[in-house]
Amino acid sequence: MRFLYAYPNKVTQKLLDTIAEHADLVKYIDMPLQHASAPVLKRMKRGASGDIFLKLIERIRRTIPDVAIRTSFIVGFPGETDADFAELCQFVQAAQFDRLGVFSYSDEDTSKSYALDGKVDGRTIHNRKRRLMAIQRKVSRAKNRAMIGRELSVLVEGPSPDTDLLWQARLSTQAPEIDGVVLINDFEGAAPAPGQLRPVRITEAHDYDLIGTLLESTEPAVRPPAPPLVNIAPAFVIPNQIPAR
């Protein structure tokens, strides 16, 4: 399975319309915004601002119903002030991202940012990362709770690596290794088998993971080989390799 990984300036309306019109394309966009403060983005050699990003996010959601949007931010970039960070926090609250990763800035003598002034101390960076992730944790928990009672299609992966009492599955909007999963604690009909595509009824929600009952399905026990993927944006559709949340 592949997910769209694209820089904001490459997310055109034509691209969004293509994703919306083709049921076989995963409705998941990974868009690394890095920050929301215009001064910080400028120091990163990136344009735009939080307001511009919010308008783009609104357009994405308007065009692609039930899309999942993931992004990543860097906290502690040289020159990031308390006001810049407060703006980033407000932006995350407003954007209501489905998935979000936060990285701590660290100096690398091979990067251009190494020569920038206004370095942020390590403790401040650590605290900012924790605060931003706490904001997103509440957003994620609320979004997951809103899914309780819904019946959705999942890909059954197999027994949970954490316990023999549960099986693990993923929605199409949950990227492997970096996003949450659907944990199956009960099933109707045939026992689950790895590779199945089956409906699940969501019964519980946690910060990042969902719990549900696997329902009966007419799908074969094991999925047939998938057809070749259609690369709709060659420079930007790549296997998802973003570090864990």
C-alpha cells in the first residue's frame, strides 16, 4: 500500500480531484508542513504560513471526504520564539490533523541551519515537543471516539505483537508502523486470517488505537495479489517512511 507524500505546493486541485474520483486510491495524504509561523518557515527556506496551510487543508477535506491528513513539525528550530511556538500550537488546534509527528531540532554541522543564530536550548525544545504532542493526543482521542459505532473496512494483519488475546488490523487511513491500529477483541462468523479485508465495528477508542469487533464478510480468506499501483504523482508518491508518531 502506498500513500501520497507531497509538499504543500505540489497538492494541486487536479491531484485532489484524481484521488477523490478513484476508489482504489488510498485517501491519505502525508504533507510535511514543518511549522506554521511565517518567520520560522522563512528561516527554514520555506514559504507560506499557517493561514495558507489552513486554507489548503480545508480544500483537501472539501474535495476528499474522509481523507486522513498527516503532517510533521520541527520544534526548536533556530530563532523559534515563544510567540512562534504559541502560533504553532494554535495552528495544530485549528487544523485538527488526523496524524501528526513532532521532531526535535538538532544541530548538524552539514546543514545550512547550523550557522543560524538564535539557538533554542535543549530543555525548551524537549518541553515544546511534549506540549505539542499533548495537544495532538487530545485531538486524536476525540477523532477516535467519534468513530465508535461505525462499521469500516480493515486489512487483517495477524495476531497482535503485544498480546495473544488480540488481533491487529489497519484501516486504509492507518499507515504501517507510524500510525495507530485497529485491535480486534471479538469476531463474528469465520475466524480472522491474515490478509483478509473485512468490516469491523468500532467499539472502543484510545489516544491512537481503536478496538473493534470483526464482522462477517463475503471476501475470500486471503486477498489475491494486488494489481500494479498507479503512480499518480511520480515525484511524490513513495512508500511511507516517516518516523513513528
